[in-house]
Amino acid sequence: MPKSTLHTVILFALSVLLGFFFTQAILASALSLRGLHSSIQWQPNQLNTLHKKTDLLILDIKPIPPDIQLEHYNRLSIRGARLDPTQMSFKITQLNGITQELNASTDSTTEHVIFPLASTGTLHALQLTLHGERHEGSSILHIDLEPHPASFSLANLHAGYKALWQAWLSREGLNVYSAHFVVGGEKASYISSPSLAGVLWLVLSVLFGWVLTRRHATVEVQLTALALLILLIWSLVDLRWQRDLWLEHSKSIDTSASAATHAIDLQAERIQRVLPKETQRVFILSAKPFDRLRLRYALLPHNSHAEAGTLEQLSPQLHRDDHLVLVLPLPGINTNLAHNQIYAGTTTLEVKALLAEARLAVVKVLAVNPNNAKPSHIPRPTDLEPRP
């Protein structure tokens, strides 16, 4: 590699590192100025009575969000009407069992009661105690746990760095936004968006690269470096997105909706194995519309139909050599695959069974008899009834 080319590569690598360093500095500063933590608010319907007397009322405040670190907050406050600050106090219980009682500050009013907070640890429980007789017309509008005001300091800057890395490394989960734009950390903020960080990193790296190489690098080299920078930074952001999607998929496979979808997809695999390649039409019968539609999707590219919910609705469309998928049990439909028959009401199908399971059957239609002819065999309930 020529010495000048190696020198250019080193300068561009340096510009990438400088861009990343200043990206963190800018975003951490923005977070520290905006504030790293959100206010937490409770409404009157979240106050549960623990103890009530004429001159004493103890209210339990729920729910308490998980992992609330008290050192990030500087006060509790109550907004309301005709409040008496001298009759109010809070009891804070931490996760380790330590309790603390808070009294109202002297600058409280009858509409805004303030309780200074100087605690550390994780909040576990919160109770509000009202002493004495309540004034007529007094009411509580909401209770707030308020964070320290935003300010630019070394402590906040360090906390901003930690919040950024927490946002970039944490799993975001599925939501209405693209994973690129969903932010992490304790406070939702687009400042910690991985995509914003990637764009800012790219812009700063290009700027530093141009400053460092403008005198000896050709335009072609600079454009090549720009393309490589875009590829590198976008790949890092996209890898994070793919990681989130994979982890979310692994987690959600155990949830009820995903488990149901997974079970239907497994059924579709077994159906695909028994359907001939030259199959013209496949009709799907299931008591659940979701199962019919999901199976229809999973059986692509077969020409599947899932509109009918009963055999009598379906029978006018059926012809010889059509294939029928039945997700059992099906109310009102009797399956007697031991004698190659399916019937419901006045409709009888002569079929050939391709797959017969307790919860699933695939048959090829040989004849449709939409008349009052009785089936040639009256099946016993055990012929193909779903078994537990």
C-alpha cells in the first residue's frame, strides 16, 4: 500500500473515532440539559384506603413503577384544593425495608403541597397520611414524584453518557415505531435514538475527514471514504435493530398469540407434506376465523379458500378432486374417515383421507352429495373425535 494511501486511511479512521467521541459528548450534553428522568404522577383513583377514622386517613399509592431510584428525584408534591399542609405527611418504604417520613415544606400552599426528598435507594411503597378532620371541599387532583431539574454539570453529563449506552444496548421490544427510532433509557427521548446517533456520527466523521484530508486526498478517495462510512454506520444501527427483532421473536414465541400462530404454522407444514404439487384448490374449515386466515397464508402458493365457516356454506363450491383441510373439532360436522365420509346436515362428502389426526384432517374430495341421502355408515363417536 502506498505511503500516501496508508496516511489517508489512518486519517479517516481517526475522523471516525473523533466523530464517535463528539457524538457522545453532544448527545449526553443534550440529555443532561433536557433532563434524564420523567415526573411520575398518580391520580385519585390510584389511592387505596388502608386505614380510616374521623381524624386519621392513610392512603396507599399504587402502582409503583419498577426500579424507581429515589436519588433521581428531589420532591413529592400534591395538587388539589383546600389542602392543609400541616395535616399531611408521606411515608416512603424502600426495597430494602428502610422507611422515611416526609413532612410538607413551609412554602406549601392550600393548592400545592411540597415535600422535599433527599433519599437514595429503590422505591417500594408510598403512603399518604392525612391527620385531623378533613376540610369541607378539600380534594386531591394528583400526586407527583418530581425529578431534579435539568442542568449542565459533570454529574449530569456522566449520567447522560450512561443513559445513552443504556439506550443503545438495551432491548426495546415491539411497538408502533420502527426499532431504529424507539429510544431506551429511563426517559423516552429521541435524543438517545440510535438512528439520530448514527446520522450525527456520520456527519461529524465526514466533517473531520474532510478537514484532515482535504489537502492531499482526491475527490474520488473522499467519496469512497464517505460511502464506506455510510455502510459502516448504517450496518451498526441495523445490526442493533436485527438483534432487537430476534430477541423479541424469541421472547414472544411463548406468549399466547405467538404460540397459537406457531402451532398453526406447524400444522401448515404437515399439510404441505401431504398435498400433491398439482393441487388446484384447497378449502379450509375451522371454527376460528383467525385459524382459517392464518392457514390460508401459511399454505401459499396453494390456491386456498377460507371464506366459509360451515360445511353447508362450503358444499356448493366443492367439486371432485378439491382438497379440504379441517381443523378439529368442528361443531355440526361429523368425520368418519375410517369409512371415507364427512357429513353435516344434508351434505355428505365422499373423501380420501390424506392426513388424519385428532385435531387436523386433510382429505381429497371424491364426491359431493348435497341431498338427503343417508351416509353409508353411521360412525361411532370414537371414529375421529378430538382426543385430549
